[in-house]
Amino acid sequence: MRFDVYAELALQTACPTDGSPPAGLASGFVDGCTSWSTRGNSQRNDARRQYLQRASSTPLALPGCLRLDPPFDRLPDSSWLAIEVAFTLRTPWYSKDDRPFHVLDNPLRKDRVFGVPYMPAASWKGLLRWACRMQAGLHDYLSQHGGALDGWKDAAWIVHLFGNEKAKDNEKVRANDLQQGALVFCPTWFDKIRFEVINPHTCERRAGTQPIYYEVVPADTKGVLRLLYAPLPGAAVRDKVTPEDAIDRLLEAIQALLTTYGISAKRTAGWGSVGVSHWTARRNGQTPIRETSLVDFKTKVKSWVNTAEACDG
């Protein structure tokens, strides 16, 4: 028995064919395909063929016993508000994986343990912060300053929701100025993988040269954006914002991000556009709100927030 994975890969005599998705897409099977693909053109094509077949053959759902999605039905504080946005992809979703070596040139981001494609919580936070900035006038600011973000200051409601960004190397931020945002984000898990192919053509022959594969989550796949509004006591007063206004602006930004801007890499090619199925809100001691219309959803959520503010006052 060998205990060195690299020694094991070096001694393989054929491309692996017995990968078991989704775990095999995180290690084992994908490692064997990647190693085999480095031995020549024929082996590379064989490894890609085996990987494409296995990765798209079965659903890639997480085991239910893991319970990685948070139980928002038991929130500890009445001022906390859980929001869930169920959506369906209209176009493929893609985010490049951070594996240094892979049998494909453009692998899809997957969990390092379970091999399931997912969108990290940090990606949701970054995209939603950007969407809120666009709502606050970032587009006009960039147009007036030659596309430079230098000098831009987030509105109070954005800082309240997302906190301060990390300082750059040449900037100093006092400890008293650091602030944690009121939002907590959760990852979104997907259960399907498909492949898109880009085939560059030569100008002389007008024929394809070498197909470039993109591993993607296909259109019509369902997902859920989950986030929690959990402000510290007195945070709204300190930030000089009203929770009603901040949440209203946040919901508008979510709608714009999902349906207009998109949530995928290669958004300029139309990838990552989604259709919202329904909005759900949960609060301690209240019957959950579920609406398909954002207008109706905001109206009902607003009554919750106003009640919480009155109680705090």
C-alpha cells in the first residue's frame, strides 16, 4: 500500500473510469484524470472524455443529513430578519474553481470536500455590496471620475448592512472606525453540471482549432439566496439609519442583481441571469411571509420592521 498520492498517480496505467460524483469531483477521480491528461494528446482527450461523462451523469446534491443550510425557523431575536430568495437560472452560471491543476481549462467552483458546485457567501456579499452601490449612484460617480473608485464613500445604509471594507496597504483605519455589517450571508448550492464549448476558428481555414470547455451549472437549475439581517443592539441608531429604509433598498438591490446584472462570471456574455420564483421572510414569533411579487413582499416585511422599531423605542 502506498501512502503518497503523487506516487500513486505516477504509477497509474490507465485513465480512471470509476469516479463517484460528487465526492470524486473534489479528489480521487479528478486527480487521476488530471494526472493522466499530462501524458500526451491522446491521454488528454481520453481524460477529458471520462471527466465530462462522469461529471454530468448524475445529480450532485449534498446529503441531507449534513444540514448545511441554516435553520431560519428559530431566530433568537425579534429584530432579526431572515430572507430567502428562490430563483431559477435562465442562463448558465459559472465561477472558476481555485484548483491549481485540473483536467479542464475552466473548471467550475466546487466544495473542496463534497465536490458540489456552489456560490460562496463571500461572493454573494461582494456582488450585493456592488449592486447597492450602483443603487446609491456609483455608476454616475465612475462616469464623472474616469472609472476610478478613489474617493467614493459608501452611504450610511450600505455601511450599516455590509460594514467597512478592509483598508488598502497605503491606508490606515483606526480601530474605532472598523464596523461589522448587519448582514450574514450563506452559500448557495447547486446540483447539476453541464458543459459549454467555445471553439476558436482560424482565419485561413475557418475551422475549429481546439475546443475550450467551460464547466457550468446549466440553465433551469434552481437555487436559493439566503441571508440574515442581524444588527447589533443600537446599531441602527449609531449608524443614523432606519432599518425599514435599509432593508427596502437591500431588496431592490437583490432584485436588480438577480434579474438585471447577473450573478456569474462572464456576465457580459449573458451568463448568470436568473428568474425569481418567490421571496420568503422569517422572524421570531411570526408566520413566515412568502410572496412572488417583490412589491407585496416589501409591504409585509415593512410592517414587521416598523413593529420591531416601535418595540425597541
